[in-house]
Amino acid sequence: MTNTPVALTLNAGSSSLKFGLFSIGAAPVEMAVGLIESIGKTPKLKASFGPGMPPLSRDLTPAEARDHKSALATALAVLRQHFPEAKATAVGHRVVHGGPSYDRPMRLTPEVMEELRRLSPFAPIHQPHNLAGIEAAMEAFPGALQVACFDTAFHRTHPKVNDVFALPRAYYDKGVRRYGFHGLSYDYIGGELKRIAPLIHDGRVIVAHLGNGASMCGMINGRSVASTMGFTALDGLPMGTRTGQIDPGVIFYLVQQEGMSIDEVREMFYSKSGLLGLSGLSNDMRALEAAGTAQANEAIDYFVFRIRRELGGLAAALGGLDALVFCGGIGENSRLIRERVCEGMGWIGLELDRERNAAGDTMISTDLSRARVMVIPTNEELVIARAAKAFVEMRQGGSGIPDPDQR
């Protein structure tokens, strides 16, 4: 292992930091994955390692994760403890917004960083935290390649009709357009389909990435044709705490009649709406399914309704449907949501096998279903590791996993 290049992957959210460690010899191989959540509040660490190593789960002190920089230091200390010989040749970062220019991973240079800062208003609750994670990693790994992987890049294949809003044309040139997000997840699912079901991959596929953040993407031959998210990661499906699709006139009403500021509206739309707002209980689908209250059931009903509505619209954009793929935390784990989405959708070619769905099989449609229904766990970290590998010229050594106390 000491002579094999290693890549660290980082996915910095608003209050979380996902991290992974991969050997990147012949192909990326996962060594460890972990998550630090509730940064700045009541932080917790979860991590899993290779065969023979027990998983790790513990509460952190406020000092261990008061911000993304200290959270990264804590993650690195854990990785050093388990892999003291590992040398980080590259660090790959998930970056939510790459704007209209970046349609593939990029090596992070001062010029690229400046452009990503300029895009922060396009993704106000994601981009600043992505950049904070990058800056912390640059300080921790001054000699490593730093690579950005963009959630928007996968959707740059949209035809223009799926890329524009009906606004004065000058705003399109200023970057006001439909970008689409969750691109790293869709990239992974496309690759898995090509590997395990190449005929389905080449056809008309809708992927439903359902989690605390949720969206859907229509793909032909593994390329994005249409997606439910637009200018920001707020549009489309209702999410854990985000509104999803909403009439822009609601904003005018809230500002003019309710006296809310733009910042207050933004906070409500991003952090107090979605499943949480509708249920008055939780943004966690598991809690809502268990609750059984009228409000929880209404939140689930709306979530399912919007998925089914977008499913029909995306099928129209594709000119038909050959397969529906579920992924993400809800898509992979909630048999109830999968069943309710597919119920009564025979008109679009979907026929769910309830026993396969309950068992969590990969193929959960019946043998007679005209369109296949599948469940494929996504892996954004592996996509990042593959991109980092592509930027590494198989050099030996690297910058190592630094000891936070000795940097």
C-alpha cells in the first residue's frame, strides 16, 4: 500500500463533511468512508474501514468540529490512526456549482477558485461550504493535486430547450439558466447501468435520486436530457427541508404582504419547508413513515405525487421510458415510497413486483413489465476518486495525511 497512490475525497455540506480514502492504482479501491455531521452544533463522527476493521461511531467535542477546517483535521486524525502509511497524492472535492463553463472535473487553480467564488450566489447554501472544505484541504495538503468535481457538469448535455427560462435573453448570457444538480450521483448510476445492463443504459432511463436532497434526471444513452432541478438546488421535487417547485409569485406575496425579508424567505425555502414544513415533524422519511399522523401522511402524499408528476413529464421529454432507477437514501431504502411511486403506472409501462421490492432486489419490476424498475445504490465518492485518479500521473509519495498537531 505504501507505493500505491491514494486519493482523499471530500464532500462538504452546510453542516457536514463526507470523506473517503481510496487507493488509486489500477482502479480506485475504497479504503475508508466517513461522515462528520452537525458541524458547529452537536457533531458526530461515523466511519467504516476495510475488512477486519470495526466501524467507528462517536460523538465529537465542539472543538473537534466547530467548523469545516477543524472537522477536516478530525477526519484526517482518524485516517492517520488507521492508515499511517497512506500518502495522499490527490484530493477530490464535490463542488455543487460549476456554472455554464465547467462540464468536466477540473484541477483547482487560483483562477478556477476565483470563478467558483463568483458562482456562490447561484448555490448560496452549498458553494461557500464546498469552498471552505477546499481551502482547508489545500492548507492540509499543500503538495497534493486538488481536483473539483461538479454536480452541474453532468447536465451540460441538456438541449437548449431544457436549459433556458422564458426570461429576456440577456439573463441567459449572464448565467441564469437551468443547470441541474446531483450530477455525480447520475454519473455513477449511468456507469453502473453500462456495466450491468448495457441495453437499458443505451435506452430512455429516468433516475430518481431521492434523499434529503431530491431530484430526477432523464437520460438517453447515459447522457442527461432533462432534469427536475433548475437554476438552484431548490427546484423540482420537495425535499427534506426545501420547497421544490413553487410559484415565484409566492415570493412577492411573502415580501409584500407578510413583510418578510429576502433572507427570511431564503431561509424558509431552503431550511424550513419540504417534508419538515409540511409535516411539522421531521425532514427524515423514516420518521414520517413511522409517525402515522395526518400531517406526516400528507407530506408523504405530496412527495410521492410530485415524483409521479415529474416521472410523466420526463418520460415525455425522453419520448418514452425503458427504465426507472431509484437511488439515494430514500430511493434505496424506502420500499413504501418505491411502491407508491409505481402504483397505477402501468400506462407508462411500469409494473412493480412487490416481493422483489420488499426484498430490496436490484431488479424490482415484474418479468412482464414493459419498462424495468431498478434499485442501484449510488456512490458519489467513487466518482470523485475516479476523477482524482485521472489527474494523477502515477507519481510516488505525495503529501501524506498530516497530523493536525504537527502541520
